[in-house]
Amino acid sequence: MNKQHLATGTVTQAFGNLLHVRFDGAIRQGEVARVNLGEESLLAEVIEIAGHEAKLQVFEDTRGVKLNTPVHFVGHLLEAELGPGLLTTIFDGLQNPLEEVAKATGTYLSRGVYLPPLDRKKRWDFQPIAKVGDLLERGDAMGSVPEGRFKHLIMVPFSHFGKVKITFVEKAGAYPIDTVIAKGEDEEGRVLEFTMVQRWPVKNALMEGKKIRPTKMMDTGMRILDTQFPVLKGGTFCSPGPFGAGKTVMQHHLSKYSDVDIVVIVACGERAGEVVEVLRTFPQIIDPHTNESLMKRTVMICNTSSMPVAAREASVYMGATLAEYYRQMGLEVLLLADSTSRWAQAMREMSGRLEEIPGDEAFPAYLASRICSFYERAGVVELKNGETGSLTIGGSVSPAGGNFEEPVTQASLSVVGAFHGLSRARSDARRYPAVDPLISWTKYLDEVGAELNPRLSSWAEKVKASAQIVRKGDEIGKRMEVVGEEGVAIDDMIVYLKSELYEFCYLQQNAFDKEDTYCPLERQIELFGLIQKIFDAELEFDVHDVARSFFLTLQNELKNINFMPFHSQKYHDAMASIEAKINEKTVR
Ligand code: ADP
Ligand code: MG
């Protein structure tokens, strides 16, 4: 945009981070502005316009802002910078690279410090793809650079509409990201120059191509999720749970083990120090699929609750935009937001200051639609070259007191494809992961069944039958608490014992055991298959005691298998021993 047309204004009133500004010129909703305090300038966003008065939300602490403090509007919305170098980086919600900020200022949080998100000096090995004379459109690749183990496509900016006739492509070589790597002419004959960097407004979905139905499962190595409540690549899920139930541990597991190419983590810390802990420990974790640092496939957006509200609100959108950008390269991306309740609270705070009419629990009336449009950014996209890219979105929710009847949980539940509800009762009983099989659900089981049937017939039916056993077992267990073991029929007792065996040996998983923490799909299929043999066996017992001791023996042996290396001799022997015990006991 032309410099002369940028609006300017002055502060007339300030309410915390909310400024009232009188301005001249044209501005628009969401436009970014700089509040100038001499040496420092604070970023802000326009959230309401009425005539020549606007309300601006400042992204940081507004100490020092006075009557008539000058404000300069920058002419664009809050944008993400997209290009090589995003992977391995840790940003805040406004895309400040936190490690660079820390190097420059000695702290992760420094007011008015905005550093370029991407490294300007680093050289990338550019390989041209487009040729002079090519007619390209937004999202078409002009070249590529290797980023980690991926081919990072340098694409025609998504903000460009219409065709571009390429007139120049830089030859292969190592260049910094601001190098002009291609030039072109638009339909009006204007000359365009392209570098390796482009920008995109974070609150708008970035997508080019056709959305198609997700069909492939996202294997996470967590048995209760993959088997019982699976998620598809390109699908959505949410995991509400009370404080301390294991949401963050679960999200960390997903970020480590999910079989996707790229993970974008939006960490809105709940406990003090939680985010710092993530910053410290995460870079040391090794990716089990590649044996390289996990950071090589990760982008992290970090927030603490001490960060200003508007920056917290922006971080979820920032994460979604970076994730969508990689999806356009034909990659499989997972976006994790922990916790979306912190994001919703930021919306509530901002709405309160604007004196909007509040809805349920003082959240703004548009809460549900914002949550919905966030999850709708997920999906599988078919690209022009026939390849697909996917974005899977998972958010944790931390409802006060673990009560799911609250607006954020309810709004999330109405849009997601899978619900992994964590319960206090399970985490108190140290039944981890505390995903409650009695309340959780997924809409993706039939697609997963179609994928897994060749490996274990009638997969989805078996999973549903197992859920049924868990449900019945729970009822019978409650009855047994009242009338005692002998008070229920022996057949009911057997259903109860089966459900306990499934619970202890399959649904529970020890996040801190070397072998058990990650259970590859292959291994889940074998173990699940063996458990189905136990479920289907025609077992007969005369007395309750005998039934109990038979199942307890099986349960102990089966549980131990989870701690044995997959396909080790010990593992095979133990699996065979269980099979022999069932066969021996089966009535013929
Ligand atoms: P939340 O994010 O729901 O508040 P966390 O994920 O931080 O809760 O978990 C709190 C604690 O619960 C962890 O520090 C850990 O001790 C325990 N925990 C959570 N999940 C597991 C698990 N899968 N296995 C063992 N312990 C767990
Ligand atoms: Mg947490």
C-alpha cells in the first residue's frame, strides 16, 4: 500500500490495553497500528471503528501511553510471515522469535521489541521449478529449498489473485530469503517481484485447492485413541478435562508420536513456568520416527497467561496460518492448541472491555462461531498437482471444575469429529491416559475400519463391541459394589472381568515407560486381536472365584507384554502363552 494513504491518529482515552483513538484517513477492522512512545512503539489492532473514532487493542503493556500519543496505522491486518526457517523456531503470538528476543534483551518478554520472524542472513539452497513463460497462480511453486527433511516450496503468494506470467527465475544457488527469486507480469502488465517470503493475514484461512473428505487415520501410538476414539488426518478433535487430568501430557505425546510431517504447537500456558519448561525440554526430545531432534519438524507458538490479552488471542490464528502454509506444500500437519480455554478467556476479556453484550458465562456471543471457524481450518486439501496436504487440529479445553456444560467445551463439541473427554475420577485412580471411554466418542471409526479391515477383519465392529463390554462392565461393577461378587450372575461377572482386562491391559498406557509410552499401530492390531480372542472364547466357569483367578492371571501376563520390546522373543512367547491358556479353557 502507498505510504501517503496510511492513516494517523492520536490517543483520546485509555482503558488498560484498550485505546480510543481519533484518526484521519481510512482504516479498516483488524488493521494493525503502531502506538509511538518515542523510542518504543507498541503494536495494536483496530477492533472497532465509528466515524473518525476507533478502538484499538494494544498487544502489550500500555505503560506510558498518554493523551495525544501519536498512532500510525500500517495499512494491513495482523499478518504472518511465511517462508523457509519457520521449522524449529519458537514464536510468540505475534510471531516474535522468542530465542532471538531473549538474545537481544536477556528476557523472553520485552515490551516493544519486534524482531523479524525469519532469519534474514541464512542462505537457503534454492532450486528453480518454474520457467520463464509459465503462467502461474497463487500457491503454484516457483522453486524449492530443503528445510530439514522437507522440500519447502516457494510459492506464488496467496495474496496474489489472477495469473502471473513468469519473466525471470533465479538460477539454482544459495540465497537469503529476501532475494528476488522470480519476477513476473500480472494480467494488467504490472511487474511483480517475488522473494522466498510472503505474508498472510492470520485471521483468514489460507487455502488453495479443493477440500476433500479425510480418509486416512492419524496414528498416534496411544491405544485408547487409535483404537477406540481415532482421528483422521485432516480431522478435528478436542480433549476437555479438569486441571491436572493429563491434557498437556497427552498433547505432548501427540506432538511427539503422531505420524504426521509437521507439528505446530500453540502453547497457552496455564501454570506459571509451564511454557518455560516446554521451551527448555522440548528441543532435547528425539523424534522416534527419524532419530533427529523433534524440533526439526516443529514450530512452536508460546504464550503465558502473563502476556497481554490480544497477543494471547492472536496466537491460535498465528498457529493455524503457519500450519495451513505447510499443508499447501502437500505435507501432513498437526496443529495442537493447549488450552483453547485460555484463548476463549482472552476473547472474553477483550469483549468485556469493549462493553459488548455478554453471552453465556460472560463469553462474547460470537464465541461459538470463532471456535467453529478455528476448527474449520482443518481438512484435507487436494492440490493442483493431484497431491494432497492435510491439517489436523486438536485443542484441549480446561473448563473450570471439569464441568463440561460450559460454553467452550460445548462449542468445541459441536464442531469436532472426535471427543476425548478426560475425567477426574480416572486421573485420581491413576488410570492414564485419563480419557474416559464412557463419555468419549469419534465420528471417524468407519473410515478407520475400512483402512484396517485387511489387517483385522470387521475392525470397526470389534471396536464397537469392545466399547459395549466396557459400558456393561461398568454397570455390573457398580452393581457388584452393592451386592458383592457372588450377587451377580457368573456370566455378568465374566463380562466385568473382560472389561477390566481390556481397561488395564489395553486402554491404560504408561506414558513414562520406555516401551509402553508409544505403541505402534502394528502392535495395537496384534494385541487387540489377541484380546478379541479372549472376548470371543466360549469360556465356562462354575464358580466366581475360578473365573476371577483365571482372568487375573491373563491380565497380569497381558499387562507385562506392554513393557516388552515389540517382536522380541519374550514378547512372542508371552503372546503365545496367553493364546494357549485361552485355547485350553475354551469349551469345545
Ligand atoms: P493438565 O494439562 O490436564 O492440567 P497435565 O497434563 O499437566 O494436566 O498432567 C498433570 C500430571 O498428571 C502430570 O504431571 C503427571 O504427573 C500426571 N499424568 C498425566 N498424564 C499421565 C500419564 N499418561 N501417565 C502418567 N502420569 C500422567
Ligand atoms: Mg495443561
